[in-house]
Amino acid sequence: MLKQIKRDLGVQPIAKIMTELGLKANDLVVNSTKQITHKMVSRAVKGRRLNQKIQYRILEALNKVSGKQYELKDIFNY
């Protein structure tokens, strides 16, 4: 039997950070130096599993817009 990968991991810490800073998905998309979409940000917040490349893109955009230096472990719990 194949091991099932859990894809829905619940609301992630990035959701709380974005709420505290008053950020919307559009703020990350607009401030990203690499291409990210509103759907990617939405999936990150809701806890859908993202590959590491997309996680780093979202992290970079969050750091740029917030002026802080978060790490992946600060915004994702998987």
C-alpha cells in the first residue's frame, strides 16, 4: 500500500503574520521580485503543500514588504 501524502495542512503561521501586519495577498504579489500569483499566496495561507521553490518566493516577498527577516520555519509549519 502506498503512503498517502497529506496535502491540506491547516492554516499556516503566515496567515497570522499577514493579519498582524495588515497585508493582503496582493501586497505580496506586487512586491515580489519573482513571479508569484494570488493563488500561490492563498494556498500558502490555507495550508496547501507548496514546493520549496514557491515557499522561498513567498518568503522573499513577505520579507520585502514587511521590512523584517522571517525564515521558512516562521511562516510554514511543515
